[in-house]
Amino acid sequence: MDNIKAMNMFLTLGKLTNQEESRENQLKYQERIVFSTMKASIPGWEIPEGWYELSIEEREKRIALLQTV
């Protein structure tokens, strides 16, 4: 299983198991999965500058785009 497929599997599992969590906690879970996958797949990858300054809505939108890869 490649990293992207594993990422998508864990993100799907997170949606199923974290339904009662706050929106912010759901996003934190997704960020951990996505950022870990990027670090494992791309040598030297770092979290985008200013990421945590973005609104929750914008961060959710960008994470959702990665799930379509």
C-alpha cells in the first residue's frame, strides 16, 4: 500500500471515529495524518509557512483537496 492510499484510509477512519469530536480536533487529526504522509513521501518537506494563521475553513478546504489525489 502506498503512502497516499494509507493516508486516505486513515482519514476515512478518522471521519468515522471522530464524529463526536469538535471541528478543531477533527482538523488536528487530519493534519497529523496528512503532514506525516507528506514528510514520509517528500524528503525535506515542511508544514507550509503561515499554515496555522489560516482560518479553520481554509485549512479544511486544503486538507480536503489532498484527499482527492
